[in-house]
Amino acid sequence: MTHIVPHLINGEFTTGAASQLLDVTNPATQEVLAKVPFATHDEVEQAVASAHAAYLTWREVPVPERARVMMRYQHLLKQHHDELAEILAKETGKTFADAKGDIWRGIEVVEQAANIPALMMGETVENVARAVDTHSWIQPLGVCVGITPFNFPAMIPLWMFPMAIACGNAFVLKPSEQDPMTPMRLAELLLEAGAPRDLLQVVHGGREQVDQLLTHPTVRAVSFVGSVPVGQHVYRTATDNMKRAQCFAGAKNHSVIMPDANAQQVVNQMVGASVGAAGQRCMAISVAVFVGSARDMIPALRDELAKVKPGPWEKEESAYGPLISEAAYKRVLSLIASGKEEGAECLLDGSDCTVDGYPNGHWVGPTLFTKVTPSMRIYQEEIFGPVLCCVEVDTLDEAIALVNANQYGNGTSIFTASGAAARKYQHEVEVGQVGINIPIPVPLPFFSFTGWKGSFFGDLHAYGKQGVRFYTETKTVTSRWPEDDVVQEANMTISLK
């Protein structure tokens, strides 16, 4: 009998009364791993109500105790690292190494959440006026919601609920319906770490369930990672309903290669940055901008990409896995075809990729285009597949102008031996996360994930100090204690003696 992935509502794992069940499949084989139920309206209502009740108690728990829950949680996540990676690899198609990396980056955020006492310190100024002092407190919001995508089913939920819960909130998670087994195991381990059973609620579903959460009067804040259209919808709906929102959306990340860059380093780094995880990550490098004679590196890049072979998660030689679904597969093939039709030169074509023994997998091999222009569809759209587009310019100024003209601003990098060129690029480029001789500049959790422009809708970014600010309010207290009260209290003490 096929396993049904449960919801976590009111501290209980339940398959509910859903009339709609969706298959969770292994994208390398199309084997049905489980079925996921879509929550009913009443189940979502119950989850929010239960979370709010938990919040009223949890907010009074001392901050060091909340930190200790996170310390125990990160320990359990490390203990179950390989088990979680296997679950994740089966339902996403990621290689085992990539799946372990997904989980480890999430563990790093939990470690940051364990530092919550230091992150929630307020500020104090004595004598803002005569005998008047002012101080601020950092306090939780209430019920927070997370809506997470398929491509990082461990890391991105762990961006959200550990920090929100450590701040004193309760949380309702709506994970991707395409790979819900990993988030459910994360929830089980949180309970094992000693968190109150109703502090984290997990409900499955699609747009109907998301819209119910976005419009629910009890929900205070919404975190989202996903596509641009859905991100815009989530942001508009949440803010129209007077909620705080942070929505991470699409990307078109450029890597600028200067003529003085180390050619071998560039080739090695660009291969993994462009096709790793089958290109299904918002920080993938999808455009390589070659400045001047740096274009001479393209043949070597093509040769190295040609050596990269996708395959199933359990084989060590697999460089990356399949695309998540048939819809994703068809979309990537359509974009590759459009590049050819619009005049780009396809130096390496992965659209006919096959993997022995896995005829039903959504396989796309490494694909490399040159002579790409900004008017082409493969340049304008986020491909979310193992496709790298090469653009050639004459100067660094042209490269900066190209990147800044793009609608997205998630991540970028520059490869150069020149400190002056790197300084100019990092200063002038209009992108939130910049790498210098580092292809994918994802910050560690004591900083924040800071996409710009069309890659992010909101004001405060994920994890780090901005994540704490997103999940909290600041209360400012101004106090004055008149001297007369002190004198009267002292006289009373003397008379009682």
C-alpha cells in the first residue's frame, strides 16, 4: 500500500480527510514513492489556530531555553544527516553529495538560530532626558508562514522555521507538494528535539491552501521562495492583507570573466556553477560574460562540460540528477530549441540525453550556447536547467551595464586577478550577492541572503540579522521614576522597623 505523507496539525501526524492525493515520484524512474494529501479548509484553519495557541505559551519561554531546543535540533539533524539525504535524493533526484549539501546548509542556519539570545538583544540609552531612560526589546510576532519550493526541500524550510521559532513565534509550513517527505522528517526531528508538539504545523496543498494562509487574519508574516509569478502573487496577497512578507523569486545570474582570470579556475568553477543540481537552483550561474580575450576560454569550457554526465542519485559517478518533473523537462527543452531558432550557436546540446537503465528519467545533458544576445528567450528567462549562455563584450564597463540592465539581481560573480577590477565590479553592480573568484556567493547564515530587484519582493531578507528582524517587532520603553517615590518607600521601610 502506498505511503501517504501526513500533515502535522495540532501536534498530531494525520493523513486527514483530503479528497485530492498527488503522487510523489522519483524523477529518475517515475516510481511512486508516496502520495501527498491536500489539506482541507478546516484542516488549515485548525493548523493556524493550534499554532496561535502554541505561540501564546512559547513566547513566554525564556530565550536560553528556546536556544537549547535549537542546539538539540542541530545535533539530531547531524545524527540523521545521511538518512535525510537519502530521502531527499530519492524524491528530488539530486545526487547523494548534493543532497547532503542541501541539508548541511540548513543545519548551519539552525546553528545560527541557537545563537538567538545574542541576536535578540535590544538597546539602552540612559538619561535621554533628565532622569528618563529609554530601552528597546525585541519581541516575537505570532503565527508565521513558510511556503517553500521543490529544489531545496531541506535547506529552505530550515532557513525559515528554526529562526522564526527561536524568536518566539509559532510556524505553519506549506512545503512543495513535489517533495514533501524531507520536510516532514525535519518536523519529526524538531519534535524529538523537545519542541512543543503544536509549535510547528505542516500542511500540504497548492494554491488554494496557500491563499487561505495568505489571507488568514491570524497570520502575521509570510516567507516564500519560488518562481516570479507565484512570488508576486504571494507578496501582493500577503501585503494586501496587511502581513509582513519576504518573497525570493527568479534569477538570471551572470559570471563576468576578465582576460587576466586564471583560465583553469574559471573552467572548473563554471562547470559546477552552471550545471550542478541540474541547474535547478536560484543561485546557478546561467550566463557567462567573457570580456575581451577571455573568450578564448570557451572551447576549454565546452570540453569540460562535455565530460559531465547526469545519473541517478545512488551512483557516485553521477554529476547531477534529472529534472524534477515532466513539465520542467519540457520547458527546458523548449528553451534550448528557442535558442537554436533565435540564432544562438549551440556548442553542446544536452536535449537528447539518455542514461542507461533509466529510460524514464527527465534527463538533460550539459548545454552550452554562444553568440547569445539579450533579446533571446534563453537570455531573458530563468531556464532552471543545465544550460549555460555565453555573452561576449569588450570591456568591464559593458559587462556591468549588461548585468545591471537585467531584471534580476540575485547573485553574480567576477573572475579576475585585478583588485581594481573586482573593487569596481562589486561597487557598481546592482546585484545583492557578489562573488569574487567565487562562482556562487551564497552567504553563511550569520549574514543574510540578499537578492535584489526582480529576485526579491520585500524589505528584510532571510536568516542572519535581517531574518531576526523579519520575525520580530521592536518595542521601545521610555521610563521615569520620580525621586519622591524613592523617598516615600524609604520612609515607609523606616517606620515599619
